[in-house]
Amino acid sequence: MPRRKIIPCNPKLKEFARQLRNNSTKAEIILWQKLKRKQLYGYDFHRQKPIGNHILDFFCHELMLGIEVDGYSHQLPEVQRKDCIKERAMFHVGITVLRFTDDQVFKDIENVINTIEDYIHTKEKLPS
């Protein structure tokens, strides 16, 4: 069995990540209900996972997949700039990031899950 890639994180973010887990948005709670307890093809997702100097809303180590749920603040130019920096940082450690808006989660959770499933199917077909 191949070893998991070790991904460093800033230890100062651990407490902040815990606070984020305890104060999840409604959209994050809805998506978490679909991802927790290995419900999605047996893959283990974690909430508010510190990676490097960033925190991903959801992360699956085995898939090297991060999922972000973006609220209205992500329409602001400064937040979009930070999102780009975060995505580049994730790319450099081999993590793919899927982004969904709160509205997508609230109004079309089926397509959100389908998009994640499509990523999983594509990833499973790639040679290890």
C-alpha cells in the first residue's frame, strides 16, 4: 500500500480550524451531512482541515481533494484574491479544489454531489 503524502500545516491554525468546525455555515452543514462517515464511496472527508497556511472547508487525503463552500463574501475582490492564493498553494502540494457557492448547496445539492462523484470516478480511473 502506498504511503500517504505528508502535508505540512501551520500548527497555529489548528485552534482556528476547531472554531470554524464549531461555527459552520448552513451550507457547510448541509454538505457535511452528505460527506461524513465515509458516505461517499467510502472516502473519509474532514471538515476545516488546516493545510499549509490555509484551511480547507472539506478535505479527503486519499483523493487529494479539497472542497470549498463560498458564501457572499467570496464575491469581494480581496476575498477572491485570497481564494486564488489558496488554490495555488493547494495545487503546489497536489490538491485539487472544487468550489461551490452557498446557493448551489442550498438549491442544487444533487448536482454538487454529482460533481464530487464525477471527480472521484475520474480519479479512480487514473493509475496510481
